[in-house]
Amino acid sequence: MTTPGNELLFLALGGSDEIGMNVNLYGCQGKWLMVDLGLTFAGTDYPGVDLVLPDLSFIEERRKDLLGVVLTHGHEDHIGAIPYLSADLGVPLYATEFTARLILGKLEEEGIADKVKVHIIPDRGTMQIGPFHCSYIPLAHSIPDMSAVLIDTPYGRIFHTGDWKLDDDPVIGEGASPAELQAIGDAGVLALVCDSTNVFNSSASGSEGGVKTDLLRCVSAARGRVVVTSFASNAARLQTLGDVARETGRKLCVAGRSLDRILAVGKACGMFKNFPEVINFDTAMNLPRRDVLVVATGGQGEDRAALARIAADNHPIKLEQGDSVIFSSRQIPGNEKSIGVVQNNLARKNVIMITEKQAHVHVSGHPGRPELAALYGWLRPEILVPVHGERRHMAEQSRFGVEQGIKRTIVQSNGDVIRLAPKGPTHIGYETTGRLVLDGDVILPADGTTITERRRLALYGTIQVAVAIDADGCLHGRPAIKPMGVPVEEDKQDFIDDAMAQAETAIAKYDGRDEDKLREAIRLAVRRCAAAWTGKKPIVDVSIIRI
């Protein structure tokens, strides 16, 4: 049982050795503070599952010692697990206004808004949470109100960056100045817990305001209808596209529920100044093609998002030869195939496509090496703890930090208990971490029976077997056999006949006593038959009916 004593501990339950699902714990004087509570999106490893959640068993067993959850910003990998897990934690949440409104919307959709207390903290606001005095430090990112958390403890100060970049022209919001960050460093920083995503980038990420010139040029040159796809949460990009629409004389249409949500929350927070009126789909389709600019979700190829549906002619917005689609977003590794499907569908329509390879239409929201070096220089931390990256990203940031003069670094993984002070950083233990999946409306272990069985079904198929026997163990009729997902195709009936014969042979040896033994004998006989026919060993489920 890990209970922090007179020390300062760090423990990641998610977000280390991976990009996504960020959950970080700080321990001090018997209490814990959580920073972020995110999720990640499922891939082919989890058939039928969309969302993957962190396993919070460690802190749930110690919930009486957990004081609260401080959120850095509103991206799903930092707040996405809140609707599913926060009520069980039973502690208040702390967030700046834009992030808090996104969270409140999620809680209301889940029907638990009355069960979770959300404290809205002003820009650069502070919170005293037990032995943790927390201050929000605004930094630029690809969503409004991203704030690092400066955590003062009796054993030293932590600067937890969240996701960040440096931006001289952020379009929406304003990050802390170099002078502010320098002053924090002058007061002393024990540990910098830092985003590692773009550590291999030798150049800075670039300013959000810098993409307007090429977006304006591309839209101005387009002769037909224009669709621009971007990350829905990038409110600054949405503001820029609103300005581009107005300056090119085009009416703006928005396609995607997440874009609608960001617009609504942003306007409630006083953002989107002078934003043009948004028209609906019918109005957009009845205007001349050169008079419309559509902003759509789906730049990562998500099959249910607006762009994929537009490309497949499954959406009220229609495209044809001479129209243009601008991908104002980067291609996230792992999404190449799904993006390719969308782009191929667009190519079949002879739609013109522009990506960041053809024009400067996107900048990242994470720091490159020059930005990391600048932050190190301002804060001058004693310790560097890389997070928010795969192992290669975190290991590289550790090496880079040493090159830049940081004396102590540690590369940790989810579950590693790290003592930051006194005499840190030191690895002092390991706690079990893991993943949960949201399968429909049910939360399950990611490595549990259900998902394991589903993987096997996807890989091998299944065969249903039903037999009827009397009290003496004699077979009545023939076994009923139904293969599903087993590669027999045109030989299906021949295979079924052979499998029936194998099942009958197994039944003939039955002594009438142990039904479980009979069921297993039939299962093995049918599976051996399938292996002989196909080389695969499908799941065989046997039902015995007594007559």
C-alpha cells in the first residue's frame, strides 16, 4: 500500500510510454492530487470498442486520500474519461472556464452533473488543495485555455506543462510571457513534468496565426465549393477560417457536432469575436459553389465524421469535380489508412485536395526542440520528468534535457512510483496499472474474458454445435452445426457433413455419465475437423439438449 509520507511522489496511471490517456498523480503528506483524467481511442486491438479508459484501481482503493482532479485543458486525452470515472472518485474537479464548460456538457450528457462538483478557476487562478497549492499558468496549444499547473508543496515546486507550445500569434488567448516564466524559474522549480510529443522536431512548431496567409490564398484561388477539415477543438483555427470566409466573400457552414459544441462553448466564454453567421446545409447547397466555405470534422478519416460521409456521398453537403478539400491538420500516425480511404473517395470525384505538404495550412500544438530549450532556460528545473510520449519520445527528451544542462532526469513508465523529494528522483516501487474499455454502455477490463473472446472470434471465427441426447446418452437426429467466420465458403456443406460425422463419433463413445466430458469431446472433435479443413482453430460452442 503506497501512502506518501514526508516526501513528494509522482505516479503516472496513464500517458507515459504512450500518447493519450493522461492521468498523473502527485503524493505528499498522506494525500494525492490527480492532474488530468483522459482516455484514448481504440484501434484494431479492441474489436467493437471505440474508447479506452485508464484503470484507476490504485487510486480508487485510496480515494479517501485523493483530494481533487486538476485539469490542464479540454482535449479528450486529458478530460475524456471524466464522464465515466469521476463520479466513483467522489472528489471535486478544477478547470478554467472553457475546459469546465466542456466537462459540464459531458457530465450532463451522462446524467451525472449533480454528482460531480466542478470548480471553475479564473485565468491564472490559484487553488489550495490540501498540501498542494496550485496555480494555473496559461500556455499556447491547439485548444483554448490550456494551462500548465504550478504545484507548490512543502518539498518543492512542480511545473506540470500539460500540452503546450510557444506562439507569438495564438489568435485566441495569450500564453504566459517569457518574463513570467523566468520569474517562476527564479523562485525555484524542483521538477518539470513535460510534454514529449514533438521532441524529434528540430524546428519550432510555428504560430497559429501563420496559417492564415496560405489558407486565405488557397480558398481565394478555389473556383468551386471548399471544405476545410481541422481538429474540432482548434478554436483558433475555426476563428481563422471564419475570417477567411468573410474576407473571400464566402458563407460559412459548419459540419460536425463537435464543431458545434466548440463554437457554442467558445461563444459562451466570450471567444469568436466578429465571427460570421453560420448557415445550414440546405442554404449552403442552394448557394453558388464559389460562395460557400464548409468547415468539417473528420480529418483523421473517422468513418462517422462529416468528411468521410461527404466523400462517400452520405451527407447533405455534396462535392463534385472542381471543388476543393483542405486538410488543415496533421496526419496522426496510425490513421494513414483511414485518411487514405477518404482521400481516395474524394479523388474519385476529381476533388482538389490540399494538405500541409502542399501549403502551410497547419501548425502543431506541441513544442519542438527550440521551444523545449527555451522553457528549460526560463524555468531551470532541478529535475526533468518527460511524459506524454511513447518511450522513444520520453527517452529522447531526457537526453535533450541533459544536453541543455538539466542535471537530473528520469524516464518512467505508467505504474512507476517516483520520489521527487527528498533526494530524488528515485524509483521506489511499482503499482499495477492497466486499461479499461467502454464496450457499448459497459466498462470492462481491456484484457478480460469478453475482449479476449472477441479477438479470438475476429481471428478464428466460431462454430455453433447443438446435439440432442436421451437419458441413456443416445443421439437423436444428427448434430446441428453452424460455422460463422470460418473460411470454408463453397465447401461449407461438405465441411458441415464432415464435422457432423466427427461429432457423432465422439458421442458414440459417451458413457452417459459426465455431460461436461461429452461436451468437451464434441468441441475438440469439431475443432480438429475445422483445423484439418482450414488450418484455423475456431471457437466451438456446444449445446447439449436432453430429451
